[in-house]
Amino acid sequence: MAQHPAYTMAGLCAVGGAIGYAKGRSIPSLVAGASIGALYFYAGQRIKKNEDYGHELALAASSLLLFAMGPKALRTRAPVPITMSVLGTSAAAYYSKKTYESHYGV
């Protein structure tokens, strides 16, 4: 069940990158959205198959999303960067908890 947030974030990142490209013709937004979405998707696959480092990979993708979109959200106050920053923060908190649980058996 822990793979569902990763799959959801994969889709949302891809859509967010596409919106960034559609609004401002920003190729970096498209590439970043697709790349981070692919990381989330791969993490979801690893979590689903109960392979090592799935939660850690999702946490890394969440942190990358947060640190990439956070400054842009503060600078522009645009809805898509703000939404992606909030989602990145939420996903980072969730996968931090899951990583802790998987390492310490809580």
C-alpha cells in the first residue's frame, strides 16, 4: 500500500512539468517533472516488490522536489510551484516515517 503515494506523486510531477511547459514553454520544467516522476515511479515499483531502498528512493525524490520547487514557490507565488512544494513536503514526511519504520522495525 505504501507504493500508492509514490505512483500518485509520479503522475502529479509529470502533470506539473507538463503544465510548466505549457504555460511558459519551460523545457527544464518538463524534464524535471518527467525525471522526478520517473524516480517516484521506480520507487513505487521497488516498494511494491518489497525490494530494498524503495522508501529511501521515494524520500530522495520528495526531497529533490521540495528543494527544487520551494524557492520557486516563495519567489513567484504561482499555484503550481506552491502545490508541488506542499506535495513534496508531505511526501517527504510520509517517506521519512516509512524509512524509519523499515530500518528500525517500528
